[in-house]
Amino acid sequence: MNAILTLNAGSSSLKFALFSVEGGVLEDSPTLSGQVEGIGAQPRLIARGSDGQRISQPINDGGAADQSSAHRAALSQLFSWISAQRADLTIVAAGHRVVHGGERYSAPLLVDSAILEVLDTFVPLAPLHQPHNLRAIRTLADMMPGLPQVACFDTAFHRTQPAVAQAFALPRALSGEGIKRYGFHGLSYEFVARRLPAVLDDRAHGAVIVAHLGNGASMCALRDGASVASTMGFTAVDGLMMGTRTGSIDPGVLLYLMESKGWDAARLTRLLYKESGLLGVSGISQDMRDLIASEAPEAEEAIALFCYRIARELGSLAAAAGGCDALVFTGGIGEHAPEIRARVGALSAWLGISLDLQANARGAQRIETAGSPVAVAVIPTNEEWIIADHTQHLLRAA
């Protein structure tokens, strides 16, 4: 049986999913999935096997001298494990999450050496993600020459936004260099957009605000299923408060830290991406589950700020979309934290949002009250499936 492999590579992790293709139909759920953690240090495979049991086992990288060698060792042992689990499956293509497609790529595409060179030029736009995404493609190409590989861009879904929604108030020369609002989490929003008609009926074609809430968090305004505005901009640190990221911040704060403390780009990067957000405000944890369980006032302050920022951006996105016919929650927090959904709903009552607290608490798909003029839904996202689907379609067209 044929199968499509999806990969989401980070600096020290490699998330994967394997989707079987039965009679030309892509399965809804992965046959195998998991991740390799600690690449370059103490790598370990954490996954669910074909029997559904969770496994955790160390990976021997042979003392890899660099990240490329470490990723190669991780991929090699991952393939060995997949073969041992499902010898009947043949991997016919691989789909990759690639964070940045720049202004050039607005749809997934089959990757070759020339396209990889172009994608390399986008590394300055996403230095914490793009190099690792591309390394996985190159490593797999070395290991399995001839295997079709597809790049699926997190920015592509947002290329439907009007020019005014993508622009910064910068000199034209800088804007011409590609400094603009790109938006991210596009693969998640695309999956949710495909599910909207089944969940929202006619409202799916109206003004829908989707909140992708997790360790990385953003929101997107849709019209007729297409992106018209998003909270993330030039980078994935903009917009909402996140697990360890600041979200939107007055750039004057950064200038102040440079001038008063002598902080350089590396120190500011650590502040913006690693030390702030829920972790920074609470001083306790970046995990929303820990904060909800905590009785510390600092935890409550972090939760309150998180919800306030969501409600504030909801108003902004409703303005961009010309209204709010529906609000959709997705992502780890959006799908599994009814308390956060309830708080956001209460803060957004002025928009006509009214949650059925019992439906919300039990995790129903539609959680608005019968009289609410705004539909409210919870739709689990599946970025891996959307990558596999794009890969299959491009494979057919090749």
C-alpha cells in the first residue's frame, strides 16, 4: 500500500506523520505519527505505533558532528522504525511544512534544486524556522534520490489578503524589499477553512474569525473561506501573546533596551521568542494547563492578558472582515481549554457572542447559545493532513 510522509522539521525536533493511500483516497488519520526530539543532543523517538501504543526510545546518532548529520541519523532510524511497524507501506512522496514562501510562492509545489535555492533567499525572513525546514528536504533528497518532495508554505494561505492588509507604513524602498505582513499558521487555517461548510453551513461564506491558540498563537479573518487579515505579520512573533513570545510590542521598547541596556539582536531575539509570553508574565510556565491549575496570582495575570489580547484582536479582525458571523477556536489551547474559550466569549459579548457554557465545558463542536447571532465552533486542526493532501494532488499532476 502506498503512503505519504509529512515532515515538520525544527532545529532539534522532527515531527512526522504517515498517511496511507487506499484506492487513491488519502486516509483521514495517520497510520503512524510522532516526533524525534533532542536532535543534536540526546535524540529520542516518541510516537504511536501501528498497535496504537505510545513508544519512547532513544536514537543513536553516532555522535553526529553537526546538525545535518544529526538530522540524517534521525531520519534514517525513523525510516527503520516505520519499516518495522508497517512493512506493507511504500512511501511514494514526502510533504514538508516550510514556513516561508515569500512573495513568490502562493501554493504548494514540487521541490527541485532550483526551487531550494530560491527558498534559501527567504531564510532572513524566518531565520529560526526556514533553515531547518530546508535541511530536512535536502537530507531526504540525499537519502532517497528520486522521491518526490513537496513544500507546503505556512505563508501561502494569506496571499489572498488585500495589499492594504499586508502593508507596513514604511518607506517604499523597504516595502519593495519584501518587508510586509506575511502571516503564518496558514496550513492550519486552510484545513479549518475546508471544514467550515460542514460545521457552519451558510455562515462559512461570511465573516469568520479563526483563533489558532497554542504555544504559538495567531488569529485570522476569513471571507468566503479566504484570508483577508491576520495577527501575525512579518514574523511569527507578531500579534497575540504566546507561550514564550511577546506578540505585538511597541518597537520603542526594543530601542529602549538597546540604548539603556546595550542589548544586541541576539539578546532581543531571546527576549522576544524565548523569555516572554505566558512564561515571562507568569514566571511559572509556558503551558496553559499549568497556569489554569495554579493558584498563583501571577498565573491569573498571564491568563487574563492572554484572553484580553485575543478579545482585542477579535475586534480588529472583525473590522477587517466587515463583521463577525462566526468565531472558531482551534489549536491545542483553542481545542482543549474551555475556560479560555469562555473568557474570550465573555470579553467579546459586545460583538453578539454568547456561549452555551455547558456545551463549551463538554467540548461540543458548536458552543454558542440558541439565540447567539454569532456562531461559535471548535474545529480541531490537522496541518499534517493538509500537507499530505497537497502532496497527493501534486503527485497526481506530475
